[in-house]
Amino acid sequence: MQMPLSFTHLVSSDQVTRPDLESLFLHCNALRSKDHLELLSLQKGRLISLLFFEPSTRTHLSFEAAAKRLGANTISSVGWQNSSLKKGETIADTMHMASGYSDCIVMRHPQIGSAAEAAKSASVPFINAGDGANEHPTQALLDLYTIQQEIGRIDNFSIAFVGDLQFSRTTHSLLTLLKNVKNVAVTLVSPPQLTLPEKYKQILIKAGIPFSETTDMQAAFAADICYITRVQEERFTNPSEYEQLKDVYIVRAKDIPPTCTILSPLPRRNEINPDVDALPNAAYFRQAKNGMYVRMALLDQLLSSV
Ligand code: NCD
């Protein structure tokens, strides 16, 4: 019997409690040990809306795979140009429609705050799959689950975030989720133009999480976990600024000690050299696969509660 989650809609990592994490991760492990046919009976007959108004590979495919592995079906709207948002329809009206058609809504949208707005009008469970440069809470869940899988614990570790800390919504969500973690220390590595917004520094301070800021990438490799982010080209208003910053950090195999687990939400451009892939402590492809299992656990728990 699962502990019910404390939320019906997941807009921000801030909503997630320690009991939620423990319940989800236990459920995730339980689902992983079931065979394919047994899984198919769990959410048979349910329908999930996948609304992706911004590009996505992992998040979209893993939600779709998660739904289908649980026996649920999916309906999709992909791309801004192809939806009625292009005609000026509001997020609220889009939510009214999708709530009528399906049992759960997953949405990615380019606008900061769009997920909070959507959740207000959704009458079935709503999941934020990324709202602009703001948050991406299911990525944070799978990131922390991956930390547990890789180092055997979700407490007592150090983590460095490297790259575009201003616009990386996965960084924002994982940092916010760390309030549930005991004895964690954070290093923030970014160029001065892409430092972590003040809002997230305040979240760390409020949670009593020690952090330091530097521009020196080498400082990251002393941590247990190094979380590498892409410079988010699509968030820049000035293309020449992006060009100047895009290759500010490039991680190579020779820089990485065996004690440091390398995570990334992916996709990567040049920031993780392909020679890193062969290292046993390069965990980003395992991390992406974990995303499907964590999303299965989340969908199963949310759908079972309504
Ligand atoms: C991330 C995102 O969309 O924020 N990707 C993902 O969901 N795995 C990171 C990124 O695009 O850089």
C-alpha cells in the first residue's frame, strides 16, 4: 500500500516533501522489479495528455513510455505552431479541454509561471514538464533518484552545479528539492553572466544549505556529484552573448576523478566531451533511463489517488 503523495498537481519541487520522496522512490524500485505484463494492468484504461509546446526528447518520450508501460494510453499536442495557443487560446481554456479528455495532464510550455497558471484550471492531476527557465520538477525527482542509485544514499553528499545556472530550470528544481536532504553542500560554478538567480540562493539559505560560488570548473570535481548543464541558447535575447558563452566549460575525461559522479539532464552540446561517456562514473544515460521509472511511479501514484 502506497503512502499518498502530498500533492495532486506538481508545479514546483518546493511542493515535494521527504515522505513524498521516500514513497516515490520505494514505489519506483517496486515497479522496476515487476514484469512487463504485470505493469500493464496498473493503469489500464487511463488516458494521459502530453502537451509539449517546447522541444523535448527525453521528457516527452519517457512520459509516453511510462504511461504505456503502466497500460495507460496517451494523447499528444506537440509544438506551439500546431496548437490553438498559436490562435491565442488561453492556458486555462487548454486545461479545461485536456481535463475533459484525459485523466492526467503533462505540460511543457516556454513561459515562466505557465505551469502554476495551468494547475489552477486543471481538474485532473497536472504535472509541470518545464515552464520556461523556471522549473522542471520531475527532472529533479529523477536526478535525486539517480543520486540514490549511484552513491547509495540521498543524504550526506556534496554536489556541484556547472554551467548556465541562470536559465537551467533543472538546476532550479534540483536545488529547491535539496531542502529535503540532510547534510548536503553545494558548489555553484558558472560564468559571471550566468549565475544562479537570487531567488534560488534565498531558497538555499532558508533551507540552511551551505553553498559557495566560483567560476573555476576544477572546483566542481571535488564534489561527490557534478551536475553539468547546457548553456540554454533559447533563453538568450542576444545571440552574440550566447556565442561568447556557449563553450565556457567543457568537461573532459582527464579532468574527472573516479570519486565524482557526472550527471546531466541532457541534451548536451559541447559541455560534456564524448570521451567522458566511457567512464564508469558518467551516469547521465542511466539518469535518463531512470526518468522513465520515476515518471511511472509518479503517474501511478497520482492516477491511483483520483
Ligand atoms: C532539460 C530541459 O528541458 O530543461 N532537458 C530535459 O528535460 N532533460 C535540460 C536542457 O534542455 O538543457
